Amino acid sequence: MNFDLVVKNGVVYTEQGFYKLNVGVQGEKIAVLADPAVPLEGARVIDAQGKYVLPGFIDCHCHLRDPGLTQKEDFYTGTMAAAHSGITMVCPQPNVKPVPNTLADYREEVQAGQARAVIDFNPIGCPLGTAQDVTEIAQEGSAWFKLFEKVATYPYNTTAGTLDTHRIYEAFRAVAATGRYCSVHPFDKYFFDAAVEQIKAEGKPITLENVRHMWYSDEEMTGAAYQLSYYAKKAGMKWYAMHAWMPGYIDLVRMLKERGEMTIVSSFEYMPAMDASDEIYDIAGGKYIYLNHDAKPDKAKIWAAIRDGVIDMIGSDHAPHAPNEYKSDDALHTGAGFAMLDYFGHLLVSHVNEGDLSLEKLVEVTSVNFAKAFGMYPRKGSNVVGSDADFTIVDLNREWVISEQDKVYTKTQTIPYVGRKMHGAVTGTVVRGRVVMENGEVFGEPGYGKFVTAENSK
């Protein structure tokens, strides 16, 4: 049997478990899953001996800065970086310019992706236009909506203004009418302002080191999340509980799921809550930049919530800025976050070997749960015959160390986690039958990525 692509000798994820299979791909689709004894021939063959063939990773939360802020990142560089770590689809968040809160502006972002993306994508719309705008963006295909419950100052001044709770509630009602989910970064402005005033009263400078952990505390994030959950329930809206990594916030999500009173999915964003939040390096023009971020997380509680299903998805929160936009000595006017996509998939694979989650759970939180929640299953999130031939090929045995000499694809050329010891790596990325990364080399073609929506995912 002849195919366009054959992935042979790998241990393949299926709905029934992991099995050693050969995979035949015709065009963009999986055509056959065959016993290893059945010979398959292909125009291209990948020997996955000793490796696992997973459904393609989907990053539910990244910032590609395109259009309008492309000095930080764009669809081409961002999706190249994503392919570098096994990601086959991304959901860019709506803090771009123009804000995608009208159909015309949403289409502008989609068109940027269609011109430059090397993997599949679905931009997330902003629900802060009119109710008609929200309906039109949903009909266009945005998987869900997102808003930022934040002050309208840099770097969050692309959210269509300061939000009051009444405006959030009205946005929730508009989203509820479409049947979509809405996610919110929970934020309490009073904690933000009080932290700044406290640091001033202590005679300290407003640096990231002094104030950031006070801004994003358990009390601040969880209190805001409780309020948001009430508005979502009252509006009859499906709530996407984003950034569920503070202890009280996790407890809230667990309680709501146990009650079953509202439709809810939740995600934990890797970047602000793990590892690189431990230190500060601000090296303009250098290869690596860490910035401290938020209060120290309870990592054991986060992983426990992932394992027991309280947290449904993991996103990278890839949040790049140009090196000259980092000002660790001026917390009110600095870029916050850093480039994650080059390492995100590799880090999660390493966490499997570190005992934080199983390989089965990794597939669920990076692929299956997303596709099922947002109406893209089984086209995405599965390895069934007829689905898109999206594969993340993983070597669980490889041991390596993240180095400042690593080749990366993000526009910023910055490297978080320098010196982190890794156990496991992504060695191949296949998007709809096309090999876009093999052994660390990305072969991306701008415009190959497709705008994938629930409506065209059957």
C-alpha cells in the first residue's frame, strides 16, 4: 500500500490506548492504522522506533502579537517556534491591534494568519463590541471569546478600555447567546493599586521584584474569579476559567465542577506559574530574559488538579516582547512575560518523566480536551482514520539541557529556562500530513497553516 507519508514502528495513541502501529497518511488525513506486520510504503517515511506518536499538541493560550505589535512576534515566527516544540495548532489571544472585537478586525487577524502561519490556528475574538459584533465573530468561527479584566495601561492597553463589572456581565450575556465559551484573565484593580501604594509607603522603587508578586496573589486572582463565575452563571454562559493555578482558584473550579451548575472548562497557563518565575534576568539584546511573575504557585496542587481532571487544558502563555521593552526597574511600564513556544512541548514531555502527569493525561490536556470542548473533535485531538494527520512525535528517553546556544525560532530570540535539565523531547511535528519539524529543524511554509473552526472541523 502506497501513501504520501508513513510513520512506522511508533507507539501510537488511540482512543483505546497506546499500540505499536504503522500510520499511513493520504493527503491531509490519516488513511490507515496498520499492524506493524503490514508493510506500508510512502513517498516519505518516518521511522518512529522507540518513540510515541501523539495527536498534535494544541496551544490554547498564546500571544502572537499579529497584527499591530509585530516587533514582538508575528504569525510566521510564532508558529515556527510552536512547530519547534510539537504544536500543530495555536489559539492567539486578542490583545493585538486592532482589537478583534468587530467582524472586520477579526477577519484582519485571520488574514494575517492565513498569510503567515505555518501551523493551524484559531484566533480568539474579543467580546467588547456590540452584541451583533459578538454574534458575527462567533459565526465567523472564533472558537471562544476572551477579555482581560485589567486596567487600560501598558502593556494591557489593547483591550478596548478599562472594564467595569457591568460591562463584563453584558459581554457575558452576548457570548451566552452564541453558545460559545468566554475566558477572562481574572484581575482586581484594587489589589493592583494597593500594592503600588504599599511599596511607595515603604520607600521602595516600583520594580517587578518588589511589586509583581503582590499584584497576582491568591487573594487577588481567586476573589476576582469568584465574581466572574457568578456573572457567567447568571448570564447562562459557558465559562472558560483561564489561569486556574492559584490554590483558591483551583478550589473554586473543583467546587463548580462538582456542583454541575454551569458549563465550565479550565486551563493552567505554564509560563506564569512554573520554573522561570523564580528569577529575574533583564538582558536587553541578549539570548535569554527571565522576568519574575506573580506569587509563588503551589506546584504540587497544580499538578494534582491536572491529574484528577479539575484542570482540563494547559496553555503556554507565550508572551514575547522585544528586548528593549523589558524594564524590570519600572514595573508599571514593562513588558511582562516571555517567549515560551520553542520549549513548551518539550517541557511538558519532560514533566511526564518527572512524574507530574502520565502520557495519557498529557494527550488529554494538550489535545483531546480542547478539541472536544470547542467542537473540533475528531478532526483535531485524535489519531482516528479520517482525522487530520497532526502528530507530535515524542522521545521519552532523550536527556538534554536547555542552553543559551540553542536554535530558537521566536522573533525575540530569547531563551527561558537556560540550564534546565530535560528528560524527554519532541522530535517531530506533522501538520495535516506535512512534516514541519524534524529533530529540531523547522521546515515551515508561510500560509500553510489553516484557519480551523468548529464549523469546518467535521
